[in-house]
Amino acid sequence: MFSDPTKILFQFSLAHVDNRAVIDDPRFRFVDKNRVCHFFDEWSLEECRETDELPWLMLPNVYQRHRISSLTATFLCEKCAKHSDFLNGTETESTGVSFGDGGSVSSFHERMPKAELHLHIEGTLEPELMFDLASRNRVALPYKSPDEVRKAYEFSDLQSFLDIYYQGTRVLLRDRDFYDLTWAYLQKAHEQNVRHAEIFFDPQAHTERDVPIPAIIDGIHQALRDGEQRFGISSKLILSFLRHLSGEDAMRTLEAALPYRHAFAGVGLDSSECGHPPEKFTDVFARARDEGLFVVAHAGEEGPPDYVWQALDTLGASRIDHGVRSVEDPALVERLRSQRIPLTVCPLSNVKLRVFESIENHNLPQLLDAGLCVTINSDDPAYFGGYINENFQAVDEAFQLTLHQLRTLARNSFEACFMDESRRSRLLEELDTIFTAGGTLPIRCDPGPS
Ligand code: HPA
Ligand code: ZN
């Protein structure tokens, strides 16, 4: 009966529901003798009675073959339409997996501990903070209000976004500004159960406005230290080079930053991809590797698979940011798969920047099916409509991800990050407890309007 290890069947009593039952969670399906009878947004009790069996509630795609010890679900009685009944699951076998509290249970992806590995700190500048900093620093903005800023965030491609993104950075002038920006992100990350963050900053976007490198790095670094103390979020800072500028400019930037080497751990490559291949930056990445910095690079977002090869073989990248166009080259997919080279995928970004027409057209399922070490990230959340959980939510809704897939995405984030092994093991264990004894899986049991 429990032949499929990715499904849980749960038998429960319907004794005190006497009419149609409606449950408001698309993850649930009813099955009749192991056969799925409906997806249920709506389910008729009479139909199930006809089977002369207690129906099975199937919680699709739960990772482990646990039988559930208890379940409380809230049903809306359509007949009276006013009240909801609580149904208590019959205990079939003790497993320790407990479900839900019948009420304010958040989604699984919200509860999962996770790492954010592709986040540009300048891309977390919310319009309200942009206005605060503009007034603090007396910088004129071409917008009248935060709402007007948000309305301007319609992009046709990467470049159209970058033009606005660099304009936004003009309000960042002093270490305190970088501190406030980073602190605001960390609060959000904490709310979303981010346990570890690897964060890009673009020094050249600031030094070209004569902001001194120590002001940038000190402000961000201090906030990251405070975030670790206050929220327990570990982090790594990644100095990212702007690829539309020259390799020499990147080298000068690295040299100027090296006196603050203690504050950053890696280097990256971002900005306008097309026409700026990774090989332009061979020397500066070699220098960074000599300094013991880890190497990542944006590639295969708008640019061709060849840029991903170059990032790996010429720059020595151990992780690729975006990389979604890798699927166009089967040999590249095999390389990424066999060497477990992670891709930091940013679904909402990809839709906003028209890499994919819609979230439903995103190739995340293809990347997962290919066995790649894919992670979900937010890129520039203030510009793209959401932080890491909103990214998870978007793909979860679009693809009805299985809990196994969600778990894999969170596991991948801890596998793909740069952290010491003892912390990695602890975080993986914490993730595992959600699926095993004593953990809690979420069930949204919104009874609907009463
Ligand atoms: N791609 C390239 N450069 C960037 C991005 C991005 O998504 N966000 C900020 N700089
Ligand atoms: Zn990015």
C-alpha cells in the first residue's frame, strides 16, 4: 500500500462532517483505495461514502514514507457555510511526524532553514529606504514617491534594469548608508528563515561616485557582524566586478579592496553580460584566487553557454550565478551535474528581466530533473518583486513542487555555500528535522470565509 516513498497516505475519520467538505489547500488530494480520485479544491463526501471505505487523504510528495500520527484539518461545511469542523486523524502508526495546528500554519518553504547565495546588496534597496537616504544625503531623485519608484520598475531586459539599479545606488554615500541597507536586508532574511547569506556588492558602482572603498566595506561588514550576533545569520561578502568595465579597472578595484581582505571572502562578476565574456577578466580572477578568495560568476543568464564554460575554465568559478542557459548545451549540463557545480537560480529576476516569458516557462524543473545542484535566490529583491520566500512561493505555485524537491533545493543551498563543515552539518540536520521525528510539516487549513 505504501509503495511510493514520495507519498503519504493518511486515513482519517469523517464522522462528523455531514455534507460536502471543502479544503483550501491545493496540496491535498483524496485518493480512493490508493488511486487518486481528485485534486481537491472541492470534494463531495457522498462520493467517498460510495466506496464504502474511509477515504484516504493523500499528502502528495512528502519526502519520507512516514505514516502520520495525527492530523488536524479544518473543513468548511458547505451546507451551513458558517462554521468549520475539525477532523482529527485516526492514528494508524506512530511516526512522530506531526502535522499542522489547524490554523496559522505557514508554507513549507517559509519554514525551511535555507541559504541565500545570490543577492546583490544594492538590489535590496527598497524605495522607502531610497527616499530616506536621499533626504539624509541630499540627493535629488527623479521620482516623487516610493510608489512612483515602484511603477518605474518595468524592465525589458537586463540592461534596462541595470540602468535603473545604478541610478538607485546614488543615494548610498557613507558607511552608515551601507550599514542601514544591509541591516534592512538581514531583518528580512531573518523573517524568512535564511540562516546563511552570501552577498554581492558592486564597489565600482560606488567608487565611480567617489565613495571610498572602506566606507562601503566597513558599513556592510559591520551590519553582517551584527546580523550574526543578533539573528545567527552567518554570511560571506563577495566583491563583484562590473563586466561592462575593463579588466584593468577590475584589477585596480581588487587591489584597492585587498587592505580590507578580512571583510570579504569571494569575488564575482556581474552587470551587462552580452558582449562581455568572462575571459575579459582572466587576470583579475587569477589574482583573486592567489589571494585565497573563492570565485563565482554570473554566466548564462542572457549570455550563451560558452560564457558558462569560460567562467568555469578561465576564471575558475566554483559556482555559477543564474546559468539557466546551460541547458542549451548537453555537454555543459553533464559537466555541471557530474562535478556538482551549483547554479544560483533567481526565478522572479528571470521573469522580470524577460529571460523567461513567465514563471510557468521557467526551466527550473528541467534543471532539477537533470540532477543539477540548483538553488533558489532573490538577486535584487527590491526590484523584482520578492525575497527568497517569494521566489520559492512563485516556483512552488507554478510547478507544484514536491516536498522532496523543496527539500532538495534547501539542501542544495547548504551544499553550495562556503561555510565550515560543522555549521553545514548542523544546518542540514536542522533541515532534516522538519521531515523526521518531532518536526512539523505545514498544512494550510484556511477554512475560508465564515
Ligand atoms: N545580472 C547581472 N548583473 C546584476 C544582476 C543580474 O541579475 N543584478 C545586479 N547586477
Ligand atoms: Zn545577480
